[in-house]
Amino acid sequence: MIAAGNQEKHLAGFGPKVEGFDQVPLGDIEATKAAITEETAGILIEPVQGEGGIREPGWPFLRQLRELADEHGILLLMDEVQTGMGRTGKLFAHEWAGIEPDIMGIAKGLGGGFPIGACLATEEAAAGMTAGSHGSTFGGNPLAAAVANAVLDVVLEPEFLPHVQKMGLLFKQRLAEIVDRHPDIFAEIRGEGLMLGLVCKIPNTMVTGTLFAEKLLTVAAGDNAVRLLPPLIVTETEIREACAKIDGALARLNVTNPA
């Protein structure tokens, strides 16, 4: 199996790693091609890396992976735990690339806060998972399934995903202005929809700590980034308020002498 996106430096203390995976650099199609052998079963990737720092391989790259998997008769697997259920403005992030995976893992957003995970697969890919070949103590939990259905009722309303796209664009524009005003703190902004990241020039924990003092919850991620993941029902007023708090907090951050 090939996993796109080397997270080696962020995995200290987590091990041993699952055997059978060869990691290649994110977005490097030639390295991916070179890693495929007769033993390769598939390619696994996040459409947008979350823990890795909101790193985007790009939609053209995802299309290349789909073509590569088809060419070699192997599976394309998507980890959409963070990107799925509307987070990027589409129900699933791979839709931006105009492709479909063979197998997809989702969770978190599917339950709207209630613990649930799901594995979706094409009929062909699912043929290998026959009754009795895989089991789960909590599999098919009736309450979790009912909650997921209720979440889908909301997310699939005609106006829901367009709202996420609109708010994501507004948020990204406002954050871009903040990046421009604080070039000593930020290098760039990344992401899609309401899954955004600010790449920092100073330790990202300094930024998350400063924002926490303003009662803004953000989370540090790999590649020295700060993740911003507001609720998908966030309003324009709330985005403007959050950006004002971010801007004000950063203006008081002493970058030259953080102590």
C-alpha cells in the first residue's frame, strides 16, 4: 500500500507503524509511480491533510492518482475523516477533483458530535469484505446510525453546502488580510471551505495560546500551522467577530521577545 504524504517528523512516540505501507512525498506523482510494484494493493491519501498542516496536494494530483490506480488495477482509498461531510464545501472533498475513490473512511462530522465512523466502498471493492470476514463490537449501532441520518438530513439541504462555500471564501479573504498585516507571524494561508490553516513563521503554539486567551479555540498542526475549523453553520457576523479577535490578539503578540 502507498500512503501519500510523509509525516515522519510528526509521529514521534506513535509506533510501531503499520507494516506494508510505503510513504511518498505529497503531490509527487513520479515518486508515486516509482513506488508501485506487483505487490501494491492501493494508494491511500487525505484529499487535504489535516494533522499534516492543511497541506493540499491539489485536485489535478488526485485526478492523476485515480488514473494511476486504474492503470495498474489497484485501489484508491481516501481518508475523509476531516475533509468529509461538507467541511471543504462539497459533501466530500474528492468531489472537487471530479473523481471517486474505491474505498473511503469517514467519521466525526458524520455524527455531528456523536461518536461514529463509517467505511464506504464500491461494490467491486466491497466484494472482499464478505459476511464474517470483518466484525465490530459497535458496528451498526442503531443510535449512531439514527444520528448520522439526522446529520445527513441537514447537510443535504440545498442551501447548506453553498453556505459553507460562501462562508469559507469570506473567512479565507479576511484571513488573507490578516496574513498581509502580520508578515512577521504568518507565511501563508491554506485550505478549502471551512478547513483553513495559517502557516506560521513563529512557533504555532504561540499563536494558538494567544488566541485561546481571546476565547478562540484553534489547534496546532504539523508543518507549523494553525488549523481553523469553525462550525459549518458559522455566520458572516461570527466570522467578522473572530477575525477582529485574531487581528487584535496578534497585534499584542510580542514576536521579538515572546517571553
